[in-house]
Amino acid sequence: MAKAARADLRAANVAVIQACWHKDLVNRCRDACLTALTAGGVTDVAVIDVPGSFEIPLQAKRCADQGRYDAIIAMGLVVDGGIYAHEFVGQAVTDGLMRVQLASGIPVLSAVLTPRAFHKSDAHQTFFHAHLALKGQEVAAACLWVLGQRAAA
């Protein structure tokens, strides 16, 4: 960990980078993640907004280069807008995040979702409203696990 390695996660610094496309839904992921991180003992979390998911890897690199974060969490929603471009964006984001993680040695966790079928219908909004909250909890749990493993090493 950037600060002294210890099991007390209050010393951990986490960056949460969120895309602003479909922000009402992505905020559900962020809020659930922040709640779970706090419950797990992490008290220092920086939330950074970027325009869309495509911009997340560059911001993750900037965070990693600062050397102050022990983990970086990315979150966004890359939707199928009727063309296949979402597949390229999703792959670019995933590849970019992995490169940042491997180059920096800082864990980069992803809750960037790329659903095949997304519509602004009430049914989809209701589903994704709950689903993104679940993904926020899951990515926070993964982050807490990684931080705990690093602190124990």
C-alpha cells in the first residue's frame, strides 16, 4: 500500500473514476460502492468524474502516476446504441485498464458494464437501477479483498 502496509484499511487511498453517460444509473453503482468501502474501513476515497467510459483509462493512468492510490475503481455503462461501436469502446476500456494495472502494479477494478441489450424502457431502467447497485457492492468487495491481501503481504 502507498502508506504503511497494515490490515487497517483506514490507511488505504482509493480512486473511484466514474463515467457521466447514464450518470443516474452509474451513480447507483458509485453510491453502493462508497457505502461498502466505508463499511469495510476505507475512509479516503476520491471520486473523479469523466465524460464517458472511453476516458476512464487515461484518468486511471493519471491516478496511478500520482502514486497516492492503493487501488483504482472504474465504473461506467457502455450501451448498445444500435451500432457495434459499443463493443469497441468496451474492449478499449478493458484493455486500457489492464495496461494501467500491469504497468503501475496498482490494482484496477472494473465495474464498467457493457450490456448487450439496453433500452430506456421502464423495465430496463428498473433492472439496471438495481443491477448497478449490486455491481457497486461487488466491486467494493473485490477492492477490499485486494487491499487486505496487499496489506497482509
